[in-house]
Amino acid sequence: MSNLLTVKDLVIKAQVHHPGEKPVAVTIVDKVSFTLEKGKVLGLIGESGAGKSTIGLAALAYGRFGCTITGGEIILHEQDILKFRGDKLRQHRGGQVSYVAQSAAASFNPAHKLDDQIVEVAISKGAMGRTEALKYAKTLYKKLGLPNPETFGQRYPHQVSGGQLQRAMTAMALASKPDLIVFDEPTTALDVTTQIDVLAAIKDAIREFNTAALYISHDLAVVGQVADEIMVLRYGKMVEYGSTEQILYHPKEKYTQQLVAVRSVFKEEKPRTKAEPLLKVAKVTASYDGKVKVVKNLSLELEAGHTLAVVGESGSGKSTTARIIMGLLPPSDGEIFFEGKRLPPKLKQRSKELKRLIRMIYQMPDVAMNPRHTIRDIIGRPLTFFFGTRGKEREAKVIELLEQIEMGADYLNRFPAELSGGQKQRVCIARALASKPKLVICDEVTSALDPLVADGVLKLLMRLQKETNVSYLFITHDIATVRAISDSIAVMYQGELVEVGQKSKILSPPHPPYTELLLSSVPEMRMGWLEEAISGRRMEAAGN
Amino acid sequence: MSTQLIRLILQRVALGVVTLFVISILIFLSAEILPGDVAQTILGQSATPENLANLRTQLGLDKPPLQRYMNWLGGIVRGDLGTSIVNKQPVAKLIGSRFTNTLFLASVSALIAVPAAILLGLLAVRFRDKWPDKFISATTLTAISLPEFFVGYVLILFFAIKLPWFSSLSTVSASMSLGERLHAIVLPCATLTFVVLAHMMRMTRAAIIGVLSSPYIEMAQLKGVSPFRVIFRHAFPNAISPIINVVVVNLAYLIVGVVVVEVIFVYPGMGQLFVDNVSKRDLPVVQACGLIFATVFIGLNMMADVLSIIGNPKLRYPK
């Protein structure tokens, strides 16, 4: 059987313009080749900057932010699509190849009803009349498990949930009966319990309509569920290309092996002692507007030198919990104790000493640091503020901290923009630890990082805990991270505590229904997981 | 229509009424601090203090300002704009035909300028950074930089004097037919169009370009939607709110800010009436004109707010 899509020696370059310098061409994709048969799915996997989205968009002959395709060819139906211009190109985009973006919420036009956006392509390409297209759209809604398929499309994008919107976008991609769909991280922005439904819907749809697909993701476990073949990319170059089975079970390259390996970080659980807990949250309730309770009757305990992971999906109140403990959102009810003493609810009422002892690390290191400060200033500032350390003494302390985070004196004069994502987060960790805190609240600190980089950051956090006996309140939505680093776990759902306890107890059955759902929704690095998980789930969960 | 939407709209309306009340105070106070008064104007320089005092008592000018303000406001609430001091006619009658004339000129100018501005804005976006965009930007920028009296006199020079197609005097009267009226106002209308076009066109362009970087625009491009359809159907509805606002500010200007153009072309509108009566110190007329201008301005802005609210599907159809 002949190939539907052949990509040969694809080279894509981007103009990078640093202020004050001449623009330079940077190679984003370097001589990548692959073929795709009708009805097959190729997974493109890699970290950020691997060029996977760029390759996906190239299949639509589209380059983002000044990216230009400078070499190679992309053959679809024996025609080089890179030579298409004008009407022919528009006929190709959306007609033969369609695109499913990461954020459906941002990619649907807020001003038009879903139906109008979904049938637009089929009508404008002349493939169908409006009545026929609408009828077909309803068939698709039904196939993708959307509620009330008859009336679903009459809503505006803001009126449906994130998971439904992502499925609606898949319907939009299928509406023109394309030969190929490019899925660009379609489930990354979703909660795990939603992701599994969308993933199953996408997989069924691809099979049902016999469409070929490029499935782009940074999550190998997810790609493993839908792809027939997988290509591993790094820095724009192909690392490894093979069947899903081969990549998952017999990876040849070291980089692929690292990706496949389950987290290399694992912490033995510390047993609970009788000691007074360092932090005690007692029946705390809080709300932002005085009406809707975002956190309800929450109680937690954390011992010195331990890690408590607070896990939950978006809207579970876990970040609000962090804000309450930091004093940014005074609770309407309940109390917090730190080292046995009542903690003033408002940050303003807290002493400098308390502020020194409780510190926070944020999800986005980019926005948590002043871009105009050097690393020296960023790490040195708490030293001066809390201890009055200045001059040579401060310089020595900063270097010591930089060495602790495995960076060193070379970085003193750099600005945050000159660091990689992982390095930025390390600097934030050093800044938090500079004041010698007893409690550090980590709010999704590894969520914005690539898996291997995240692993490095977790290892660092654990080493520092051993050295300084600091306690972590670790807020995350990622079960794998929880498994790796916690001593105890608190599961939250819609502002309420589902359960709390030692890691070994929470992670072993029997579970309360929500914990069960959450744990069973985490993709596993093996083929056939999705089918097992879906069949194991009750049908009512599919309504989402 | 949701209750939330109705509440938002009612809030805007209430706010408009309050603003109008505050403005009525400001208008009264500024008329109050004008140097000289109508008694002085009527009697001239040679009037004796006794005569002046008598006339002031006769006209009710000797009462305390608060009482005069309350009388004036009370009249307005009942729909009575007062009586002109100088010629003893009801103010409403004086203003009536003038206001219609101003509205006529403003509406015709708006009917030309608003669609033209939006169309030029869309064209400028479609051919962004290419010659049509640069040409449109350069011409409109030039037009906005020239004072309107200059544009007016240049138009008179070329189209009334060198080429005697139109009259330099745009006199209209009740006996003229619609066609004659339209012919009479060609030049002032062109001047006004020139002046307001650039502002609206540039805002349309900027608002749409702001929306063009949204992910849903990229999505539309990836769906193979044609460039003009991307701009008109996908970008324009999301840029409508700032565009409505700038259109309304310009509509208000067409009614409120036409004094200069009316004077140049001797057009019998509100602006002329206003200027004449300021020099005569005929305060009831001046105050009534001011209040009408303010009402138009606030009303149009309120309309812009309401249209922006209605234009937002998130407010129209809550979850």
C-alpha cells in the first residue's frame, strides 16, 4: 500500500532576533523524515523545543512566528504540499489536513456558536451544504460522546467544559473528512480524569473514520496509547523512530530509555512520630468572594523534615490552601498552627521571623523572578533582608547556595532570561532556602518543566531536605510526582479533603471512589492501558 | 436576555442619569462665571447702575444662584427649557430647527464616514504593511493632522471658487427639498468626514490587529479560511467593542464639535446658535444648548457601553 504522507529531509529554520544583534537563522527541525499510511497514527514525542509542533504545522504548510520551511519535501497524495499557494493551499488546509490545538478554549472563536465554527470548513470547501454539514456534525458529536448531540452545537464555546471543548475541536477536525489530522498536545491542558475520556474518544474516532494522524505530545505514556509508530525527537533532530511496541519495550537510544524509565526518583516514606507537627491546619474554610467556599473544613498536619503532597485537579482548592498558609488569603473559619503556636491569619500580622521560616516556590519560575535582577541579586536579597548579610560575606553565601543547587559562581552575573527552565527553578529554590526556612510550600514547581528536567529538580529538593531537615508542602496534580517524593498525601476534590494519610496507606487499595478514579486515570507506560482503564471505569464517568 | 445583562445595562443607564445631573451643575456654574451679564449687553456701556439693577430684578437675575438653579432644573425636568432673555421666545422653539439641521449634517457625515472608516480599516489589516495599508495610513494621518478650518477653506477654494460646483455658504431652509439640502451640505460634510475618518479607521485597524494574534485566528488560518474572511468573520466580531467606542466618540463629535465647521460654512446649526448666544449672554439658551450637547454625548457613550455588553456572547449567554 502506498503511503499517504511522506516527509523527506524536512528542514525548518526560524529567524531569532536578539536586540542589538543581527538576526540569526536557527534550525528548529533538522532533516526529519518519516512516512505515514492511511489510517495509521504516528506519535511525535519530545521535550519543549524538540520541534514536534513545528513538524505538525508543517504538514499544513504553515510556519509559526517567522518559521520557514527551508528544505525537504512533504508529499501528500503524491503532491508536494510545500509548493501549494493561494486557493490550492487553502483547499489543502482544513480540507485534506486538519489541526487540533492544545488549548481548545483559546482556539475556538468566542464570538461564534460551535456549530458555525465546526461546519465552516466543510461548507467553504464545497464538500457539503449547510444542512448536510450540520447533520454530519451531529453524528460526530454523538461519536465523540458529547452530551445532547442534537443541541450541543448551538452553544458558545464558553458554555461547555474544557474536556467537551477538546472533543468538539476533534469534531471540527473531522468535519471536512480529512485524510490526516494533526493533534498537537490535545489532552495536555486537561485534568487526568478528563484526559482519559478525551483520549479514548480521539482514539475511537481515528479508528472509526480511518483517518491518519500525527499525534504530538511530551507524554510518552499518552502517545503509547494511540500511536502505531513513534518518533522521538530532541533539539529538532530525530533520536529514534520505530513501532510503539519497540519504543516502549525495547528502546535503543539512551535518551528514549530515559523517557521510558519510570521516575528515577523515589523516596522511602518516613514514619510518623509522636512529635508536635511543624504545621497544623485545623478545620480551615476560606472563600474569595465571601460566598463560594473554595476550601471547606480542611485539616492537615506536617512534621519537621517530612513532605506532605496535596494532590487534586484544577478547582480542587490546592493552590488556595497554599495561599491560606502563606497568609495571602485569611481563612473565614478555622486556625493554623506553626511550631505549636497559632499563626496570624494575615501576612501583615506575621513577624519577619515567621516570614523567614515559611517560604514559597512557584509554578512559573519565569514570572517569579525580576527579569532585571542578576542571579546574585535574586539569591542575595533574602540574605540581606533577613540576616543583614552584605558584601563579601553575602557573595560567599550566594556562591555556596549556587553550589548547593549544582550551578556555581559562573551564574552570578547572569539574568534569569539567560537560564534554562530547570535552572530558573533551581535559582528559585536557592532563593527560598537562603533564609533557612523550616517550611517551604512548593506550588506545582515541576509542572512547567520537561520530565527529565523535573526529575533533576525533584532530586535536588530531596537532597536539600536531607541536608537541612526542611519540610515541604508539595502541591501538585501529578500522581507520579506524589509517588516519588511524599511521606504523606492529602487528596482534595472541590475544596474538600477526600482523604489524608501516609503514602503507603493512600496509594494502596481500598481507595475511596475519587482517589480510585484519580489513580486509575494516570496513563501508564504500556500498550493497552487505555482500553483496560476505560473498561474498568463506570459509564457514568463518561458524561463529564 | 439574562438578568445579569439587564442589571449591567440598567447600571449604565443609572450612571448616565447621575452624570447628566452633575453636568447640569457644571453648566450652570460656568454660565454663572461668564464675565458680564445679559442686562449689561441689553443696555450697553452707557447704562447707569440703577438701570442695570432694575433690569436685573425684572429678569430675576438678583435671586440667589441656588434658587435660580433649582428653578432651571425644575423647568427642565418638566420639559420646559426656559425662555430666551433677549428675544423672549421659548428656548425650545429657538433650538428646534437648529438641532434638526445639526442632526441632519451629522447623520449624513456619519453614514459616509463610519462604513468608510471600517472598510478602510479592514483593508489596511488585509494588506498589512503592504502599500495599500501604508497609503491608507498616510492619507488618514495627514487628514487628522490638519485643522478642520484649514480643510474647510481648502475645499471652498477648490470646489466653490476654482470649480464652482458647490456654494461656499451651506444655507439650508425648511422650504428646500432633500436633494437641495444634500447638495448644500456637500462641503461641510466632506470636511467632517475627513476629520473623523482617520480616528475610526486607525482604531479599527489596531483593534483587529490586536485580535489577530489570538490562537483562534491561527486556527481559522489552519482551517484554510480565506484571508478576508479571517479578518471579517473571525477577528472583527471580537474587536467590535473598542471599535464601537471610537465610532461613538466620533458620532458625538459630529454633533457636539461642529461649531467650527458650522461657522466656516455659515450652516444654521446648534453650534452657531450656541456661539451667538454666548456673546449675547443669553444664559437660558446657552445652558439649554450645553445640556443638549451633554445629553447627546452621554447618551451615545451609554449606547456604546450597552452595545459592547450585548456584543459579548459571554454576557448574552451565561453558562
